[in-house]
Amino acid sequence: MGHRFTRLKAQLKTQLKAQLKAQPKLRVKPLLRWAIVGLTAAFLLAALREHWAEVTELRLRESGLGYAAAGFGITLVAHVWSGWVWGWILGDLDRPVATAWAIGTFLQTNIAKYLPGNVWHFISRVRAAQQHGIPTAIAALSVAIEALCMAAAAAGLAIAVVPNLGAIAAGLLAIAVGLHPRVLNPIVARLGASKAKQFARLDGDVTADPTIAAPTATASDSPDAAATVLGLRRYPWRSFLGELGFVMLRGLGFLGIWLALAPIAIGELPRLLGGFGLAWLLGLVVPGAPGGVGVFEATALSVLGGAFPAGTIFGAIALYRLVSVSTEAIGAGIASSLAASWQR
């Protein structure tokens, strides 16, 4: 009897293991994304409900249309500038391209970041680079470097929130060390390999270059492998300063939208722009809604809430989101209409 029970127990255990193995694995990342979206939405709705009376009292200032138009124009210029900087990054990877092609491709693909998955703008950019004769490894590295330099630039702007000069100096030093090729290249290689795998999994037309993950390749190997392993051969000052200019332009665009609703003292500008930089940074790096929608707004409300009226913050972030999406759509439309000329 005991032997039968033991044998039955072993059979049940084996069957249970087989069933568990056959079941699909739980995907954590999508659940995390949905959790972040849900939490940010709940936070924003609760805050909106609390400050609804202030929001309904918002009106454009007498010169509000002029400030809003300035914010719109500066934000559109920021997107054009970012495409130019992406061209610089490709040049630093020994794949120089025409400025018009880089800007046009960037503007055409950037609007795709609002699609579910938040990677389709990268996929479209890599596909366009492939069609332009740029290897997948180099294209993947370029978008990885772009994202890292952009995050470092936003972190540099966000430091303005910190009142302590010593902390600001330490933060700037950490950013400078983090951008050194010896520190940055291993991160870029991992991020580039991860993006190449994403491209291969999500888009059948974009194939991952196996050399991107080859840590033992040397300069004597294929050009793709050498470029992938070496990554940036010099300090990316130009790329970082270019992305810093992009983030500052975005901040000035947000300032224009803010001034359309309410005045601001000069002494409050570091807090406002630093809070914008931190909110934009978290919208860039935190997995959540496509394009950082929700994460940016919730962070801006939390960071700026203690220093500025909640109603003005709500109005500014809502209007700025509308301006940001509109400028990206207009930029994509203009680039598409001029595609034949800039491709030549």
C-alpha cells in the first residue's frame, strides 16, 4: 500500500511539473507597464478632482496667445534640432549622413513613439538607416547613444531643482564621469544589443546583427564588429551638448506655455525648468504609457506642486502635452511631404 502511494505521489508530482512547464510564462514587463499607467492615472485623477475649482478658473493671459505661439515654435525647433544631433551621433560612429536626411528621418519616425510598446520610433529609424546603407549594429548603437545622452542632459537640467551647490557639483561630476567612453561604451553595448533583439522580435524586416553582442571581437574583425565593440572612440561632448540644447529648448517651450497662463518671477525659473527636466527624464526612462504620457504629468505635478499653484500646473502640463504631440505630428507631415527632396 505504501509503495503504491509513493508511486502515485511521484506520478502526480511529475504531471504537475509538466503542466507548469507547459503553461506560458508570466510576462512581468507588460504587467509593470500597466501598473505604472494605472498608478499615474489614479494619481492624476485624484489630484484633478481635488483642484478642479482652480483648473476651471484658468484663463489665457492678455498676451497668452503670443507666449503659446512662442512655446509651440520653440518645441517644433527642438524636434528639428534633435534630428540634427542624431546625425552627429551617426557621424561619431563613422557613418556620416546628410543633415537633411537625419532631420527628415527623425521627424518622420519620432511620432511613432506614441504607439503601444514605445519602441516603434526606434524600429522605424533603424529600418530607414538600413535602407540608407547603415548596418543594423550601428543604427541600434546610435539610438542607444541618443537615449543615454538625452537622459544625461535631462538629468543635468533637473539638478537645478537641488538648492545645495555642493550637490549640484557632485551631480555634474557624476554625469561627466558617466559619459566617459570607458564607462559609457559597456552600457551602450548592452542597450544596443537589447534594442537589436527588440527589433528582431517586433519587426520581421529588421534583423539583429549578431556582431552587436560579440564582446571578444577586435579591430581586426569585420567593420561592424569593430564599431560595435569600440563604440564611442572619444568623449561625446558634441552629442551631450546637442541633447542638452534639445532638453533646454523643450524646457523653454514649456516656459512659453506656462507664461501663456501665469507670470513667473526670474528667481522661480530654476525650480520650474529643473522640475520640467526631472519630469521629462522620468517620462523618458520609466516604462509606462507610450511617449511618457502620464509619467511626465504626474512627476511634474509632484515636483512643482509645492512651489506653484496646482491649477496652473495642471493647465500647463495639459496644454504642453497637446503642443508637443501637435508639433511632432506637424514635423512628421512636413518631413513626409519633403521626403523626395531630402532623400536626394
